[in-house]
Amino acid sequence: MPLRESRVLDLNAEALGVPVGQLIENAGRALAEHVRALPPSGRGVVVLAGPGNNGADGLAAAALLVRGGVRVRVLSPFPEGAWRTEGAREAAAMLPQEVDLAHAPDEARLDAALAEAGVVVDALLGAGLAGPLRAPYDAWVRALARHAGKVVAADVPTGFGTPTTYKPASTVTFHDIKDGMDEATCGRIHVAPVGIPEEASTQTGPGEYTLYPRGRWDQHKGEGGIVLIIGGGPYTGAPAVAGMAALRAGADLAIILTPERAWEAVASYSPNLVVRPLNGADVNLDDPANRVTLNSWLKKAKSVVLGPGLGLMAQAQKSVHHVLQRAAQESVPVVVDADALTALAERHDLLAPNVVLTPHAREFRTLTQRELPAEPEKRAQLVHEEARKLGGAWLVKGPVDVISDGERVKMNPAGHPAMSVGGTGDALAGVVGALLAKGMTPFDAARLGARLTGDAGALAAGEKSWGLVATDVVEALPAVLVRHLGRRLF
């Protein structure tokens, strides 16, 4: 299981009716039982508790151990009152008075406490760590390394996956083993179920929003994602909807390449779109000038959305192959949508790992020659099989979307029946393109894109009902992001 998935599962479980406090209690019980099963030393237990939910797991274990007659000391690297999550605050408030709790001890006191302990529980940082360790964690990990033979890590060793980590004697990991865990990095590994429902793993939920890449306070234009959209000709609204959806999902720039007959109409939809004409009535990359235009923008783009409004003309279909080949050479991820999917029916060799396909049921049949079953679970199994066989990441649209990269699979129940209106698929393609441009993996961009677009559709339908149109979904995207991410941008 990927490291960041722990936070996803916690929030999804909470949305399914399992409060985070219950997960913390279960994790603490698993830790306490593991410590009790170790050979007794008579020297007590020291719990190192960070300010988040990993620290809360350690605090819950400390409370249970004390009530069982074990002498426990808790050390926190931060001043009193610095608990960062509600779970940590509640766990700290429930500590028995017998627990010796010390905040921000100096290095000498920390080292002395670890030397005196019979068992040390590392509950500083869990699997949600991003980037290198900073102070004071780096010094605390160095102290843990000096006493590693008696350390039990909660979920993962602090610093796991970074250059600043250590190998504990054992690790009690929750729910599932995380990617990269083995005895060489984590000691003896014990997997403890903590009550996460199966649906938290198999369906998208609020937890998916934790994957959204936040910006930097000092970022410049383009660093938040440049999406190149190629399509239009017979249809002008589709590429414009995709472009506006990419911007509303957080991309900095949406560049649209569209044929001469369409470019003025596409540009008229919004001054926020950068629209450039291609020679000819349809997308035609046999034209040398058009290839020059494509190549110049591909060097700047962080993702491509290929297909909205493209049409089924032979030249446009042939151009799909050229775009995928050039994007592969430039290592630019591509969302293949709408009419561009037809061009892949006989060219499965172009399905690189960084290609996301967004077919509905009929387009899925064209691509695979297989019918999607009506039952969501059987549908998920078939999409998983085809993704594993053919390659790429698949986002198969329907009443319940199915997302798979051939290894993982998720179903997305978010949405509203009114999203059957034309153009919502173009919006979805633009959203996924924006997330790819921000650096997300194809599978993660597809599952968060499906969830975000579905939630936006449900929000907009609450106001518009069956009068919903695709641009209503686009305009609801920022409100959904604010709801799940807050107003903090960094």
C-alpha cells in the first residue's frame, strides 16, 4: 500500500461511519498488546508521541499500558498544547494521571530516558510524511537509532522513506503493509487491523482530496501546471469546457490547439483560454507547420488532453497516433478522451503507463471488444483485467466510475444522474489533465479527478437539478476544493 494511502483510508473510513477516534483506539490497543507480548524487562516503557494522529496512536497505547500496570513515560518533541489534530488532543486529554508526560526535553534528557527504558514506542511520525525530516524530528530519529534494538515503531519508523531513518526491532503497521516495508528497514513486521471498512479501500471518498498537490507561496506562472488540449474542429464547445475545467481544477494555463475553422469560436468562450489555430479544417499533423506548433507547445506542457470535439475524420484519427508518439518522446502524460479513443482501437501499443483513458461503456467496447457488465463489482474486475493486459490507466465512466492501472482498482460513486448532459466528460478530462500537470500519477489523477468532478456535479445539481449543464459542473469545482482543502493554498 502506498505510504500516503493511510490518510486517504482514515478519512474515507470516517465518511463511512467509523470515527478517527475509533481507529486511534484500535491502533493503540494493537500497539499495547504487542508491547505486552515482549519479554518483560521491568524497566518500563517510553512513548515518543508526535503532534498528529501517529502520536495519538502512541498516546492511546500509553493509556492502555498504564491501566494494565505498566510504568510509562511519554515524551513529546513540542511544547505543551502543540497537538496538531483533534485525535491527538483527545488522546492526550484521556491519559491517566499516572503517566509521566514531558514536553520538548533536551537531547541529553531524551537520550537518558531512552537508555533507561525497557521498550521504546516510536509514535512520532506515520506514513503521511512528505519531504525530508526537519528539526526536531531529525535529532529524535538519531536518538532512536542509538537505541534501535528496543524500539517498536507505530505504523512505520519515523523518517521511513527518507535518508534520515533507522531500523527498529519491530514495527506494528496498521491495516496493511506499506510500499517499501521489509525486515531490513522495519524489523519484524506485525500487521494489525484497525477497523477500516473495505469500502474505504475500494471506493473513492473524501480521503482522495489529501492527494491534491498544494502550491508554493513563491510559485510562478506555469509552475502550477500547463495543460495542452488538442481537439475541436467539428465541435467547439468540448475543448473550451475541458480547458476551463483544467483551470478551475487548479492548472495555471490551458492551451488549446484547434483547427482554423474552430479557433475563433473556441477563443470566444473565455479570455482565460490560450487558443492557437492549426492549419486545415480538422486536426492534421501531417501538415509540417502544425507539427512545429505541436512540438513547441509539447516542450512547455506538463500534460495533454487529447480528443475533446476532435471528430472521426481519418486525418484527425491519424493525428492521435502522432500526438501520443511525440508525447511519449517528451515524457508528457496524456488524457485520451472522446473521439481520440477510437484511434486507439487498433493501436494498443501506444498505451504507455502515463496515458489515462476515459471511455464510457460504448467506447470501452470499441477499445477492448468486450461488453461491460452492469454489476459494479464485475465491471471493476473487467476494467482491472483490461488495464493490466493493455496498459495505461483507465477511468471508465458510468453511474459508478471504475479506475484502474492494472494494479490497483477503485470505484467512484460520486456524481448525479443529471451529469448525463453533454460536456461533463470533457470537464472530467480537463480536471484529470490539470492533476497530471500538477505532478500526480495517472492512477491518482484519475481517481481524484473522478471524485472531484462527481462531487462538483452533485453540488451543481443541487441548485440546477435537471437543468444542469457542463459549465455548471466546471464552475462548482473550486467550491468543492475549498470544502475539502480549506482556503489554505500552501
